[in-house]
Amino acid sequence: MNPVFKWIGGAAAVVALALGGATLASGMLADTPNGDAAAGQPSPQFISEEVVQPIPDENAEASSEERGPADQAAPDTAAEAFVIKRILPIDGPIKYGEWHWDDEGIADGPVVMTVDLKARVISVFQGGYEVGAAAVLLGTDEHPTPLGTFPIRHKMRHNVSEKYNNAPMPYSMFLTADGVALHGSEVENGYASHGCVGMPDDFAAKIFAIAKKGDKVIITDGKTIGMGDSIL
């Protein structure tokens, strides 16, 4: 029988080990989503996955309105904007369906997101300040969520999966040419994606409102960073 692991830590994504509480990939889930069926744990179920939708040519040059603030900032300003200056003070593990958002008093700045596969958490940074964090659905071994740094290629507010029975995928932000995206979803224990990053709908709406084409999403597998480190 496979053991059931528990993630502990604090807030947001990737810093828990470094700071003992907060995180860029930290904090976790009380239960693993891929349970052992023999032990009575739910098997992964698939909901709202990759979409077969036309995606604009990634080589096409974006207009100044489409380019995000990170593209337009001066080099030294841009570098400073990606240094971690704040991590949300989240107590305890982030549970499935739970999300946090606090952008009060945060000035406009470049947006970058981190997703960690082990922590199963997404963190949203604006100008180096963590403004959001949530537990997410991820892919399985058969349909893995890809690792790497991905710019947002295309956004679609109202979207359904033509590939998976018209499953709803609101607030889609596409990362790859084959349809892997950040999108709204029901984030529940026992569910998984076909490679996408599923987030609670209301949280996805917050990201959709501030994220621009070209903003980066960094997907890691157990990486930790802390205050004063560069996200990129």
C-alpha cells in the first residue's frame, strides 16, 4: 500500500523550507490527490482539460498594448521587480479549494507566477510582492504538467474543452501550443488534470484580470526560494 504523504508549511510557493512558513511552492495539501484505491483513497478523476483552440503564432510580434510591464521596463528596474519582497502570511496548509489574495497597497508591476508540482501550489507575484496563492490541480504520470518557464501565449475568458466533452475552462491562459493552460476549475481531492493547472474559478478570475500576454509562469518540481531571491 502506498503511503499517504502530507505537505506542511505555510503560504505560497517554493519557500517553505527556506523560511519555515511561507512559500513559493510550499505549503501544502493535507492529502495527496492521487490516493491509493486499495486503501479507500479516491482515484484521480479528470475535469476540464486541455483545449483544442487556435493559438496565435508565438513568433508574431506583440503590440505595445499586448506587451506586459516586464517587457517595457528598463533592465535594472525589471531585475528588481522580480526580487521577492513579500510572501503572504498564510497559516497552516493550503487545502483543496482554498485560495488567498491580498494586493492592497501593491503598486502595478510585472506579474510572474510560480507553480510547484510537489507542493501543488501556485503563487502570484506582482512587482516582487506575493499577492495570491492557491492549491491547484495538476496532471498525472500519463498526462504530466510540463516543467519549465512559459510565457502566457493567449487568453480566453469563456472557454470549453472541445477535446474533453465541452468541459468548462473559464479564464484560460494558454502556456503551450498544444493547449496546456492555467484555468478555472473545481479543485477537489481525487481530481487531476490532463496537464493543465486548475485553480478555483474566483482565484483564476483575479489572475486573469492582471496577467498579460508574455507574463511568465514558472513550473518547478520541489524548488525552494526565499525573501530577497530572484524569481526568474
